[in-house]
Amino acid sequence: MADRVDVVAPVPGLVASIAVARGAAVAAGDTVVTLQSMKMEIAVPSDRAGTVEEVLVAEGQEVELGAVLARVRAA
């Protein structure tokens, strides 16, 4: 679907925090999830403005490169 945007992990790592909940409004560039990788924290933003449709990870979860972290329905 063209109006749904996947927020994906740019690196493998540990989900350090989740900044949004299902139904939350986000702007392009807003942090959705923060990953911890190689002792660094990496903010993973939404590429588009919209509403968080689902969060697919939990804090403390290990994720692989390219894993879908959340889905945003574009505004």
C-alpha cells in the first residue's frame, strides 16, 4: 500500500525505547524507536507524517538490519 510506510531498522541492535504508541500522530522526522547498537543510541524516525498504525517491537527486543519496527499510515 502506497499510503502505509514501514519504519525499518537501519542497523541490527537492541530496542532501547519506543517513543510512540499505536494511534499517535507523527511528523516526518519524528523519532519512532531508539535502537542501541555498538554502545551507541540510534534514533529511527518516521519518513512521512501520519498516524502510527502498529508498533511491531518491544523494548529489550533484538532486531536485525531491515526489520520492520512500526507502520505509519501517511497523512
